[in-house]
Amino acid sequence: MRSKMRNLFIVLILSLAMTITACDLISSQSQLERMISSGKYTEALDYYLDHKSDIKKQDAAQAFEEALDNMYEGYLAGTVEADDIEDYIDDLERVGSNPLDSYGSRILENITEIEISRDAFEDAETLFASSNYSEALLEYRLVIREDPNYETAQTRIDECIENYKTEMMQEAADYAGSNNYESAIDTLNELTAVIGSDSDVTDALNNYYDQHSDYLFQTAQEMADSQQYDEAISFLEENNEYIVDETQYDLTVAEYEDSAAQLLLQSNNVAELVSSGDYDNAFSILNTIGQLYPNAESYIQQLSETEDAYTEAELAIIQGFIDDSDYESAYDECVSALNRVPGRSELVTQRDYCEQRLPVSLDVCFNSGETMYDISAGEIVTDLFGNSYDAGSNCFVFYEDNDFTLSIAGTADYYLNCNYDVLTLAITPEDEYTDGYTGTPVFRIYGDDDVIYEQTVSNRSTPTEFEVNVSGVTWLTLEYEVPGPDYVSVPLIIVNPELSSN
């Protein structure tokens, strides 16, 4: 029985100890919260630091967040200074709670925004009092909703817009009254940039643009009436941004350009130059006008008429050359004319016709000559009469074999395929003609094995050009025969052999 009583006594003692400990813990947390509720924030922090073993850090952090909320509300109401909150947040770092530190940082960010907002409101009030509505409006718009001055700022914004609009609209009207529409437009654009879109401002702007456009066209027309077309065009170009009707602008500029072109055409008598056949001067003047007014109708029409007349005159000249079978001159005339009037189909047709009949060097055709050679680069060959021929000349040299035979003949065959009508060339001995040679060399031309030309060669054979009819010839053969019992050296120069068609 005594033993049971002792055990019961021990249980009661332990229960009492646990109850006292729980009461102490509740008492410390409650004490901290009571201090915060009564605004004793510093004492609450000191108390926590002295009893932090009795209070959970998480519970303490929540309590101090409430303290910061209370201080922030006091700040908004104007009873707590921002510096006091900042100092207290610094002190709360001693709690060692990251969530509490983050919460304090957000409070400081809010306070910074409020401080900027309050400064803006104070500046705005000063500007508003001095009637500087545009600057005041910018500052009022910086006031945030959390700022107690927000509602007042919104009212002031409406007042600023109305006052600034009245002021600027009147200023624009004054400018327009003195025909200074550009300043009127700039003033209203400046107003729009500050207050935003406004139907009254838009209507006034459109009105001033219309009036300014009319004024610009009227001024330009006064210049054009005095034949100052370039000045009128430049004036409109410089003020194009203020012209509403782009179609009217394009038509007016085109009209002035055409009038300017007509003036130049008349003053330079271009039509008379064309009728007299002075195309060089006519095209020179037209080129100048075209650089200035390329889209002017009068210029385009005169250019077309001049090109037609010039082409007709050139075709007559070209036809004259063709009638004389002078295809080289006809071709050159075509090319020259096409440089001035590119793409004219009549001239292109004649050019192509003549090009097919231009003389070509004989060596464009296949040849099988073994006793002739082309003059190589850097080599110069001289005939008996002192004429020199080089690799740039259309020439080649016939020579004889080194055998001691009674008669030596060199030949060269060319495949004409009946494509040509005339062979033009000249022949003359090279200056190596052997002194004292008494033989009579002979130069022959064969058309399909029939002799169609023959000429004896001597030291008097000058390089005189002649023609040979090669119509219908498939194979053309040149032959140079040097008779004599002894070795002789009588090279023959074939000068500028060319084929042409009729």
C-alpha cells in the first residue's frame, strides 16, 4: 500500500513539471506577441533574443512580419518614418530567418516606390501651381495606387490635360492665323505626344494640314506661273510631309516637270535640229533633259520622234553601203547607230545581215598547208619594199623545201564549203628574196582543183590587193611554185587574205 502511494506521488510530480514547462513556453510566445501588438517592436526583438530557446523561430518570424506590416501601415498613414522601418529591418537580421529577411526586403521595395511616388507628387504640385501643365502631367502620372496621394493625382491629371489642351490649341490657332501652319501642326503634334489621342486635336490637325496643303500648292503655282518650274518642284518636295493628297502632289510635280522640259526643248530648238539632221546636238540636249526630267511627257515624245527620224536616216546610209557591197562600213554604221538607239529592231536586222557578210580571215577555215607558217609572236617579217608584218597582221608566209629539185611547190588547202563568194588578198616576196635569182615563181589559186587565179612573182611584185571569185568553191588551194635547178630562197608573204559573201 505504501509502495502504491509513493508511485502515485511520483506521477503527480512529473505531471506538474510538464504542465509548468508548457505554461512557460506559451507564456514566452504570448509575451512576444503582446509586445508587438502594443507597438513595442524593439523590446519584442530584445525579448526574443533573450528567450529564443523558448520560442520557435518560425513563430517569431511570423510575429515580426506582423510588426513590419503595422509599421508599413503607419508609414502610409504618415506616423512612421521610412528610416525607422529600414533600421528595424536591419535589426531583424539578428533573428536569422531567411523568410523574414525576404519579407523585409519586399517592404523596403514598397517603401522605395512610395518615396519616388511622393517626390513626384510634390514636384507635380509645384509645377501645377506655376501652370506648367505638361511637366506636371508627367509627374502626376508617376504617382502609384499605393500612394495616399493617388486619388488627388488622378484629379490633377484631368485638370492638367484640359488646361494644357486649351493652352496648346490656342497657340496652334494663333500660328495658323498668321499662315504659319507648320508651327501649328508641330504644336498639336507636341500636344498629342503629351495627352494622347484626342478627337478635338485630331480634327484641328486635319484642318491645318488641309489649309497648309492649299497654301503650298498655291505658292508653288505662283512660282510656276513665272516659269520657275525647278523652284516650284523643289518647294513641293521639301514640304511633301505636309501634303495630304499624294495624288495631287504627283500630278502637280509631273505637270511642272513637263512644262520645264517643254521650255528647254523650245529654247534649244530641238525640233529644228532634228529636221535639219543635226542629231548629235539633238541627242545631246535630249540627254540633258532626260537626266533632269526623265518622266516628262514632252521629253518622252520628242525623244521618240528623234529616234525614229535618226533611225530612218541611218537605215538609208546603211542601205547605201549594202548596195555597194561594203558590208564592213554598213556593219560599223549599224553598231554606231545602235549605241545611240539601243534595241531598234530595224537596225538589229541590218546589223545581223551585214555581220553574216563581213570578211573573215582565211585562216578561220581548215587548212592542210605544210609549207606555210603564221608569223609568231614577237617576230617581224619584212617584204622587199620595206613593209613590216607581225603576229598581229593577218598574214602568213609560203616558203620552199630545202631539196635541190628542179621545181618546188608549196600548197595549202582550205575548206570553204561554198560559204563565201570573194577572196581578197595581196602577195609580195619577203626581203630574203635570193639575189641574182633568175627563175619565175608562180602563185596559183585553185577552186576545187581548177585554176581560178595565177600570178608570176618577181622582185617587182608589190603588195597590191586583188579579188578572186570563189563562189561555189568547196576546197580552195593556194600554191606557190619556185622553179630552178639550184637551191633558192624566195619566201612569199600572203597579205591579209579575207573571205566575204555577197
